[in-house]
Amino acid sequence: MDLLRKLRKVIEVIFENESEQKGDDFEKYVVDLFDEKYFSIVQWTTDMARKHTRFVESDCGPDLVLRHRPTNEIFCVECKFRSNLYRDQLHWSAPSQLGRYKIFAKDNEIPFYVVIGLGGKARNPKRMFCIPLEKTGSSALPSDLFEKFERNSKKKFFWKNGVLK
């Protein structure tokens, strides 16, 4: 029985590392869609909790805080990659994460976007969505909601009239 428990733990670690790698790959992919001429990175969360057992408050914020250079407007982006839908819904976060993101957006009074890659590879998603946090409503999104925010996954992001597209 002890051997079974150890084997289960090894498998969990392998899948956790694979999931983290996909998340990192997708985050880098998204960052590359923000042209340096127009966007600067104000903050990029490093997920220190992965490297240590202590809780790190800054890990609770969004992946990216960006500044649109021409207008000096600041906004944030949370990047999520999902290989597929689950029960015809896009499960993009835990409910507790969603709550923390909403608090962050309110406390900082800045626009907050969730950029989700769906299908394909994290470095080359088949589909991409750029959803304003206030439109998400929950941590599991039905297709009629998230499909309204679909964008070309290869196209550079742009900022117009305070909206990320």
C-alpha cells in the first residue's frame, strides 16, 4: 500500500509540473502579443509559492500589470490555458481565485482582463478569448458568454478607448 501511495504522489507531481509548464508557456505567448512599442510591463507575477512552501500575497494578483504607453493607462491580465472544455463549460479558475481577482480590480481601480487559450498547445492555442473580469460572473463560463470575446490567437493586442482587444 505504501508503494501505491508513493506512486500516486509521483504521478501528481508530474501532472502538476506539466500544468505549470503549460501555464508558463501560455503566459509567455500572451506577453509576446503585446508590442513593446505600445505596451510596457509594469509587473509580472513570478508565482514564488511554487518555489517555497510559504504563502506569497503577491501571487494572488494577476499575472500581468501592463501600461499602454501612448495613453499611460494601466490594466491587468490574468492568463489561463485550457486544453478543452469540461461539461461544455470553460472552467478558468477556482471560485476563490475569482474572488481575489475581483478584490484586486476593485482595490486598484484598474481594468482587469482574463485572456484564455483553448485547445492546441499553450505556445500556439487554437482559440483565444479576452474577457473583461466583470463579464465573467463565475469561474465556469458557458460558451454563449466566452465566445462573445473570441479574438484571433495570432494577432497582437491593441488598446482603444480604455478597452483591450
